Amino acid sequence: MTLSEVVGQLFMVGFEGKEFNDKTVKHLQEIKPGFVILFARNIESPKQLYQLVKDVRKVLGNDVVFAIDQEGGIVTRLRDGFAVSPGAMALAATKDDNNAFVAGQILAEEMRTFGITWNLAPVVDINDNPNNPEIGVRSFGDSPEKVVRFAQAFYKGLASRKVAACAKHFPGKGSVNVDAHLDMPVLEKSLDELLSWELVPFIELIKTGIPSIMPSHIYLPKLQNEKIPATISHEIVTDLLRKRLNFQGVIIADDLLMGGITKNLSVEEAVVKALQAGVDVLTVCHEPDLQLAAKKYLMKMIEKEPLLMNRVTESFERIKRFKNEFGVKELPAELNFDPTQHQKIMEQISQKSITLVKDPDQMVPVQLEKDDFVVTVKTSRLVQVEETEPGVPWVAKELSKVFKAKLVVHQQNQPLPEISGKRCVVFTENAHLQQWQKSLVEHLRKRFEKLLIVAMRNPYDCFIVEASGLCSYGYELVSQKALFKVLLGQEKPMGKLPVEVLR
């Protein structure tokens, strides 16, 4: 292999569009990446995805490995025409880790059908900070024990269908207050503190052989000499992860175009520093020009600093072993895919997750009259890792139809609705983090005798005021339908809150 081909193997890139065009072909031929990451922007239907993967393999060869963020819940790339899993916190709310195993197994089986064999999941951050803007329901809970139990099950489900799992975001960012997509969070913890908390899930997953780990773009001042993201820190990637924790698998960078990186240095500098730190796979998800510039700059630096080639060789050998285990030699000649049974299982799992946190106003099951109100906010992309379109939740519209109750859609920067009465159901999405939603809930509490807060994302919304509270841990349709059955009394709420909340 030429130097360009070897260096290309270290890159994971994404591209725009659902169809392969000449421009994309030329771009991929120039970079020759070892890995391609797919997003919702690339996926329209099972048939289209199958053809797209075939087209990419024709250009890059059967050696290319496809990756995807298929965490379940709010971070789900395969949606229309595929089985959709509830997210991590919803799985933990079912109280049964076998549900996490089954969800992982189904996701892996469907991914592998399309030649996608690297799931950049599970999230093993411990969400012990309710104000964390990025993790929340993507986490299995707020204790190491809970996260380990459900993450292990999810990982084993993926492994049972020969799909690689990836534990993220090392060394853990459940405690921070900043979204790394926008800026660099700071975690003020010592090594001893990390070893007893954040690092526990990683340590346990390393013991059971997880094949890949993704560092985070956070800064740990008590472990690092330089104020830089952990992804490009030798102290974190090599000294801590490789040497102290003895991880021998593949280390993959989170997207090097995230704000936690780009507010500090260019993507060209980032790929070199990440490689020097000990990262194997250099991820640049967007911007074709920057992807190419990053590769060219790395090759230039290898020529200037021959010792850098040692790191390239080390990562290249590790990547070869990874591809031998998780590569797909050939796709089936024809697509034979029906997710119907899988989706039924996901619906059953989701039904077990719906949690009645408290019901002082005796609002569940719901009984509304035409003078009562259903109030909702529009679901939105609160962090960049999500790709869903914002909109009025299906469950809110259906609930108002069933009871002929009045539907009010409230948005940011609108005056608070001048409504009052006996009963109100309000659907929220991380109201505890957004003052405009919090004000809405407080306003409704003063104006209605009975209030039910339906938290469609983080469960902490249920504790903004004293009221009845119901949680779905996500706004995917599979969760909304399960929620609807509980609201109507067709199913009982079976879930248990996976996080402690200061009441």
C-alpha cells in the first residue's frame, strides 16, 4: 500500500446526500478512508440504503467499514422502515437488562443486513448532573452500577450479531454543564475520583472485551498539563486509557469538527495531535474540503516528522485486526428485509419503560372534558447529535382528539397562554433546562386545579412543581405510542425512574 492509502485507513468520514454522485465518488477516491460514517441525511429507506452502501463499496472496496450512531431513542439514524429502539434511560427504566440485550441484538441484526458493522454506542456516561445539556436520556442512569449493568447487556446484544460496540465518551462527561458539540467542557476531578465513578463503566467493559472506545472533547485540569481536549491529550488517551486501564482495542475520535475542538485549534492540527495522543481512527464527519485538508496536512507532517510514522503503523495494525473481525466480505445479492417483528418487540420493550413518577393530582389514567386543556411544546433538536425534525408531538394531538380537549402549542418567545380551568396535561422537553418551558409549567400550575406533566425527554421536568408526572424518556413514535396507551389506561405504567431526583 502507498503512504496515502495507509494514512487513508485511519480516517472516518461522512458525506452529504442520499445518492452517490460523481463529486462524492471523486472525493472518496482522493481520501481513500478506511471508515465511512452514515447519518440520517444519507438514509431514506432500506432499499435506498442498501444501494448506497453497495455504491460506496464499489468505490472504496469491500474492506471499508461503515459506522453509525444507533444508540436508540433520540440518537437514531435508521428510522423510517427500520425497527426503532427506545433510548438508554428508557431501557434502564424497564428494570430488566435483558431488554437492553434484545434491543442491541435487533439493532445489530438490522445494521449488519446493510453492511454496517460498527455502532458508536453505548453511551456509558453516568448522568449524575441533571443540568447536563448533552447526555440526559442517552445515559442508562446516574450510578456506575446501573450504567455497567445495562451497557454490558447492550454491548453483548451487538456482539451476538457481530457488530462492534463503542463505549463513549471517555473518561466520562455525565457531570459536566457544557455540550462538547459547542465548546470544551471542564471536569474538575482527580484520578481517584474518576476511578471510583466515571471510569467504572469503561473498566468493566474493557474486562469483557469491548472492541472500541471514544474519548470526549473535555478538559481534565487535575490530569492534564495542557488545557486541551482529552481527545488530543497523551495523558488521557495513552497514559490513562492505553497504559493504566490496559485497553488494547481501537480508539476512535469523536468528530474533530465539534466545537470542543474547533474553538481551540484547526481540524488539520487536531488530526495530528489526536494521532500523537494515541487515537487510531480520526473522525471528520462533515465538510469535504476540511476532510481532504486534514489528510494532506497529516501526510505532510509525517514527512517532516518521521517518528509520527510509528504511530501511523501502530494504528494501522490495530485497524487491520478490527477489520478482520468486523469487516463484511460481501453484501447479499438481493435485499430481503422486513422489520415488522423487530418493531413489535421494540414496542413491547418501550411499553415497559413508561414511568409514573408521582400522581398527587390523580391524573393517570387521563380523563379530560372539552373544557380541559392539552398543552405542548414542539419537540426540537436540543443538541447537534440529534437529527429529527422538530414538531408537535403525535401523542399530544391524539390525546386532545380523543377527549375533544383544547390543544395549545406553546413556543419560545410567545406570551404565556391565558388559559385556566380544572385539568391540564402539559408535554415538555427538558423544561428543567429551559426557562421558557419552566415558566410555562409554573404558569399552568397556578391556573389549573389538576396538572399532569408528561416529560418527553429528561425525567427531571416532573419535579419543577408539585404535580402528577409521567415519563417516556424520548419522543420517538415508539415511545409516544407506549405513552398514549398509559394515558388512556390501556396499559399500566411499568417503568421505574433510573435516576435519583432531589425532590
